[in-house]
Amino acid sequence: MSVLAQQNPEIKITVVDINEERIAAWNDSNLNGLPIYEPGLKEVVQEARGRNLFFSTDVDKAIDEAEMIFISVNTPTKTYGQGKGLAADLKYIELSARQIARVATSDKIVIEKSTLPVRTAQAIKDILDNTGNGVKFQILSNLEFLAEGTAVQDLLNPDRVLIGGEQSEEGKEAMEALVKIYASWIPRERILTTNVWSSELSKLVANAFLAQRVSSINAISELCESTGADVDEVSRAIGMDSRIGPKFLKASVGFGGSCFQKDILNLVYIAKSYGLNEVADYWEQVIIMNDHQKNRFAQNIVSTLYNTVSGKRITFLGWAFKKDTNDTRESAAIYVADALLNERAKIVVYDPKVSEDRIYADLDELNTRTPKENRELVTVVNDPYEACADTHAIAILTEWDEFKEYDWKRIYESVIKPAFVFDGRKLLNPKNMTDIGFHYSAIGVSKRTD
Ligand code: UDX
């Protein structure tokens, strides 16, 4: 929304949330206090805020004044009832739709921005048409393809913008109104309009395909470790085939983030609900492989450290689900930590952007052990050298650039020997690390010498 406001100074955009603390943070004069860390975002907010971009808790007023309303609420995976663990929880979508229906006194275009199961637009329309004050609503689907850490750049220069709407005259008019807003900075040929179902499904499918590529290369990483191939070399070789392409072929400790797992689970649930069991099983395998990758990374640490990590210190460099974000949702680090804590390891975490509170909250949410136990077993520090001192092993969970710049000789001097490094991101230079004296192992690289 900030980028939309920045690019369209003549349009007034009000972002509303019932969470007063969060809105206060968005209005904070200290731009380093914004609730989200995203490169380039504070500059965008600085330019547009107070000019045509406003943050407020007065939801009703903003609904009443608006000609267009973007619904961007959370749609977490259901933790209860039918579809538990798979389906998206649409509670907040429905509450938003009901609030719009109650407050609106003029015609509006309502736009779904949250990723949703297919045919949600219809549900929103039913609520709006049946409970509203007789005003007309057009529902559009305009899902977000930006990735965290590069969100501002992705929005300024998107591969495509997808707008789904009704194929009626009114539907086409509504789509055109939204196309115009994006066209102020994006070439028209990159703005696609489709029917609502295609738009909704495309978002799930795009994320499923991307996640599938990561799981595919991660499956190959395990094979590389057994055979003597190097997964980066395989990635490069297959990625140069223009039909395959080079992106999303980086083997890792497993994908995380708020979208991939949730969207695939959603796809699986939708397929199952139509009785398409083979389709569901096919996509579920992407998640199974990802869970396996996280688990085997942890198990490799245990087996390398002479089959026990009980009472040993293990340092995690990185907790975020990828670099350049403080987001930790579904981060592989959480699950690797959980597996190692089950083996009674002590974990020390350093992440340049993630707070101590967040790390403990992530572990507490697993409900594997009490909050007290989590705080006894896990320590969070603000200095990477302190994190690594007197440790039995270092595990790299996030590909932060700064990890490459560390004085690894100094770190080597301070750790317990033999010094082990487990690189879950294939980030460091293997030769440098072994020359220093580390026992260095990376995802997708064999230790075979034959
Ligand atoms: C994703 C989609 O890319 C974006 O289009 C959508 O709108 C939201 O979901 P995001 O979750 O921000 O974006 O991150 P992304 O860059 O896609 O990475 C997801 C996960 O996959 C991360 O944990 C990342 O480390 C991992 N990954 C990605 C790999 O392990 N290897 C790769 O080659 C690429």
C-alpha cells in the first residue's frame, strides 16, 4: 500500500488496523521503528506518509470514505475443526466483509489481497450482497507476488500484476479502475486480467511451483551427499537449460516463510475436497520433502557430534526464514532447534534482525516444552563472536551476507575442538573453512573423497 501511495500521489490511501500498537508504530516519527523491516520501505513511507498515505485505527471511517477497499488480513492455516492443519482460516476475511457490509453507504470495489482458497471471492460477495445496505459491490482478486526482503523492488518492478474480476461489464469496469492505479508505474502488458477463480488459483499455484523447485533441489542435495556430486554444480548445469531457468534452485536447510507451506496445504485441502487424491498427494510430497530436509540437517549434526548432543552447546547463526527480513514464520531454524532440543542440546542463537522475544515465542508456539525450559536451554545473544565462543558446533540457518565476512580464524580459536560447522545455506567457502581447521559440511556436498 505504501508503494501504491508513493506512485499515485493524487490517491488518498488509508491503512487501517484494529491493533493500536501496530498503527502507532507505522506512525512513529522514528522510521527505524516501523513494524516491518524491509529494505527501501522506510524511504517509501517517509515520502508518502502524511501526504496521501495515512495509518489509522478508525476502520469504519476509512470504509465509509473509500471507493476501493483492499482486504489484507491474515489467513493462517486452521488450527481447529474441519480442515485443521490444512485449510486456510477465513475468520478474519469474513469479519472484514461483514464490517464493510455494515458500514458502507456508497458503491465500492472490494479487493482481496490476502492469499485465499479458490472461490473465496464468492463468499465475500454473498456476505456483502446479503447483509449490506443495498449498495453495490464489485469483488476483485489482486494477490500479492512480492517476496520478503525484496518486497519494495518486487513491487516497483513486478514480473506481472494479476487482477481477477467478474466477466460482466461492471466487473470489467472495476478491473480497469484497478489497472489504472498500477499502470501509473507498471507497463500495461505486465498487468493481467483474468476471471476471479484463475486469479485466486494462480497465487497458490505460483507458490506451490516455487516451493516444489526448492524441494526438488533439496531432494537432489541428499542424493549429492551420497554420490559425490555437488548440488550447486548440478543446479548450475540444469539451470542453464532455458526451459528450466536458474532461479529457486538453491539447496537449503528447507524453505520457510508465511506462504509456501500454507499455500501448498491449502492446495492439498482444495484438491482433497474435490476428491482429487492423486493431485493432493502429489503436492503434499513437497511438504514431506521439506520436513525431511530440516530433520535430516538436525540428525546429521547429532550423528557427526559422535551421536550425542546432550548438554552440548550448538550455535545457530540465523533464525529468520531467509536473509534481509526479520520474519521467522515457518523458519527452518525453529524446527531444527526443536529437534536438537529433543536431543537435549543447548542452543545459542544470533540473528542480526530477529529479536530475543520472537525466538522464544517461536519455540513456545511449538508447545514441545514449557516456556521455562525453552529459556533455560536456548540463549539469544547480540554478538556473533560471543555466540560462537566455547561452542561444540556452529550451524548456519539463514544466508545473511554478514556471516561470510566474519573473522572465521578468530571464531575457530574460540570454539571447542574438533570445530564443526554445518552450513545449511551453502554460504561459506569450503576450502577457506577447512584450511582454517574446521570440520566443515554443507548441504548437498559429499564428504566422499573417492
Ligand atoms: C514467497 C514468494 O516468492 C512470493 O512470490 C509470494 O508472494 C510469497 O511467498 P517469500 O516467502 O517472501 O515469498 O520468500 P521466497 O524468497 O520465495 O523464499 C521462500 C523460502 O524458500 C525461504 O525460506 C528461502 O530461503 C527458500 N528458498 C528460496 C530456498 O531454499 N532456495 C531457493 O532457491 C529459493
